[in-house]
Amino acid sequence: MLLLIGFAFLAGIVTVLSPCILPVLPVVLSGSVDGGKSRPWGVITGFIVSFTVLTLTLSALVQALGFDAEILRWVAAGLILIFGLVLVVPALKDRFLAWTTVLVSRGVKPVQPGKAGGGFWSGLVLGFGLGVVWTPCVGPIMASVITLALSQSVDASSILITLAYSLGTALPLFLIMQGGRSLLLRFPWFTRRSAALQRSFGLLMVLTAFALFTGTDRAFSTWVLTTFPSYGTGLTALESNDAVKAELEKRRTGLMAGNETGSTPDPLTLGQGVWLNSEPLTLEGLKGKVVLVDFWTYSCVNCVRTLPYLRAWYQRYEREGLVIVGVHSPEFAFEQSEANVRRAVKDFQITWPVVQDNAFGIWNAYQNQYWPAHYLYDRMGTLIETHFGEGGYAETEAAIVKALGLTASSPQAIAGVIPVSQAVKTPETYLGYGRGARFASPQDVVTDVPAVYSLPAVLEPDQWAFAGSWTIGPESSRSTAGSSLVLRYQGERVYLVLSPADQKKVRIRVSLDGVAQSELTIDADKMYQLVDQPGSSGGLLRLEFEGAADVFAFTFG
């Protein structure tokens, strides 16, 4: 436990650089330009209290009161908006400071218009709001605590870990505010313009509030993670070592085992993302229906190959009482983007409910380990079948038909089925240093910075190599103009997960066994099919990039 507490404290310090925190940093900086010496203490006190309490109790509050957790985000945005307007409009500032002093600090000398005061209490309220918007911005350690909290498995260790994380986060926040205050006091130029600085920070807070209301902050976070794929994973690398993973698994197994005989929340309530095509659903609320819970992620070819069957079943049996719930648990950072998932749902013609499971709350509640995975429930809410991976479609459909109380009919054709070769295929091949294998360039791998690589004299089956300048990150690698990726693969079909990085479009010249193929244009974060040659046993695939693109993983069919 001491190991997790220590790493949680360090992770809290690092999280101030998280992409989802950058948009709200003006709120932190505002603590240095207004409210007196005590305001930073109020901000961090409010932050520690709200972050700790919400992390450990949010799911219970949502389930007990039946409100949308997003409401808390709007409340926090409202608080930030109010404080921003107070800084921008002098009359509002005087009235607000006087009001908070009278309301909260009876017996304290009243605040005079134009004077600093009420700093601690106004900072406390602002810190409460900051803790709310900070809650989703966590790494592996806190994600595990949140998941266990969602499963009502909170113990003393969870509280201590959360406090350590919040204290670690509070430290750089306090230093930022104190540093800003010292800067103002040290240089007369800033002091003379303090009113203008306050209005400037107030305007930034107003803009931050509107970003929170509209979701622009999330779009910004997605852009950062997509443009700089090593950034987010680099921040969480501190907590991703083997010792931390082993300790987290030990805690999870022990707490979940101790909770087997107690009441546990509905697993579909444990997701922390939006619902698409539906209002939020629960297994309890779906009793009377036959429910198929499908774990998937949109850039996984194995998941994509199951979609024609799911579409067919939904069309045939929805009116008879079948409900499919797609749980989108992302494999790559860009798959956490709501906009990307919405685009994929539309492109794949998915009409059944889908919930984003970015923090893997639902995934962990099922103790799932696979994409795709199906869990089938009868009308009484009893789990009657599980299936992991592809295949078994006839058996799953038969179980659906039986659970619905229908008479089995003759097998019907499934439209849009993607064929899969039964011959030898190259294993799934990841192109980042985190899970990469069979890399054949003669140079040593240089992580997270550009380096020049070359092709080997001979490329064996299933091996791949870079030529030119590449930046190899933990889950992907980034090309440059003129760089190449070469793969000797086995199979009939080749797929590659790609992102256009910091460009809207990137063109790639594709050749197979030295013969030019159709040029590929990368304009979205998704999986692209590069080769479709039924009856082929494989070949030498070469990709030549005209700009920066992120390559994540090859899959084969």
C-alpha cells in the first residue's frame, strides 16, 4: 500500500501537465492575482476536499439521487464563470467579496469596496469547482481507485491513496499561485497593472467556463493526445511500472473477492462516458428484455468483423425484445474521443445503444479481458452465455432466439460479412515500443525522439522495419515526409490503425511486392485496409509517407 501511496503522490504532481487540465490552468493562475494571501490556501483546501470526496462517492451519489454526473461539471463551470465575471466587473467584485465575508466569516472586519478580502472563503468555493473538473484527469492508480469506488469497494487504502494524489496535485497548484503572487509583488510594473491583470484572468476564466459548458476543453484534450501521442502516455508512464501494476492487481483482486457476497452496483452504471443512441441504461431497468452486452473498440478489426452479425440480430430481433448494449472500451488514446466514437458509430451503421467506457469501469466490473466479448442475459436478468473473440455466431444467435422464446428458423444470410483467411497469418503487430515486437531495422530503438532508421538486408516473415526519420512512442510511431514502413506479412488482408497526426490529411504511397497500389489518404483516426487479396499467402508491403502520420498496429485477415 505504501508503494501506491507514494506513486499516487508523485502522479498527482505530474497530472498538472495533463492535457485535460491545461484548459483550466487560468483558474489556478487567477488565485495569484486576487483575494489576499489566504486565497491560495482556500483554493487548495477546496480542491483537496472536493476531489477526494467526489472520487470516492460520486457513483454512490449518482445511483442514490438518480442525476446525471455531468450536472456536477456544469455546476463547476458555473462557479468558474461567476468568479470570472467577478474579476472582470469591479462592482460585482466588491459586492461578492463583501457578501462572502458577511456570510461565512461573521465577526471578521467587513470588506471595504476596492480592498482585498474574503480570500480564503472565495478561494474555497473556487477550489470546490476545480476539484470537480479535475476528477476525470487521472492515471492508472487513480483510475483503479475510481473503478473500485464505482464497485462500492472503498477501504482505508483507497482513501489514503486518493488523499496522497490530491495532496500531490495541490503542491504544484499552490506553488503556481504563490509564484504568481511573488512575481506581482517583486515587479512594480505588475503591481501598477494589477487591476488589468485581474480583468485579463477573469476573461480567461469566462472563456474556460464556456469551454467546459460546450465541451471544447475535451476537444482540446483530444487534439493534444492525437497530435502528440506520446504526451499522455508519457505522463502516466511513472505509474505504469511492473511493481505498481502488481500492487494494483493485488488490491483489485482482494477487494472484489471480499465484495462477492455483498451487493454490487449495476455494471452498466460504471461507465464514465456518454451514451450514444440512447439514454443511460441499466441491466435492472432492462429486465424483461434479452440483453447482449458487447465489448468493442472501433479500431479493432476483430470487433469490426462482428458488427455485421450484431446489425443483423438487432434488425431481426429488436421488436421481439432484444437489446444490444455496446460498451466501447478504448485500446488507443484517440479512441477516447467522443467525436471519434460518434463518427465510428455512424460509419459502421450502429443503431443500438453504445456507452463510452474510457475509465474501464464496466470492463473491470465484468473482469473482461478481450475485444470483442459478448455477455448474453435472459429476460430475468440472468447471464446465460458468454463468448470471447470472433466466431460462434450460430450458437449465439440460437441462444438469443431461445431466450426470446422464439422458434428457430432456417439460417439466414448475413450482409456485409468480412471474410477471414484460415491460412497462416502474421500475429497482430504493434508499432510502439510499449508492445512492439519483430522490429528488424539494424539500429537500436530510440524512444520518444526522432531518429533515423534503415531497412535490413533481409526481412523475414512477420518482421517490419522503418526507413528514414521516425519517432517511436509507447503506443505508436510517427513518420516524417519521405520516411517508409516495410512489412513482410502472411495472410490475405492487411489492416493498419493510422492517425493523420497534426495534419488534416496525409497521403501514403502503397506498394506490394514492388508493384504500386492505390494511393492512401489518411484523414481520420481509424483502421484502414491496405491489402485485400483473397487466395494470397502474403507479400512485402511498403508504405511511403508524404508527411507526419501516427502508425499504431497492423492486423491481418
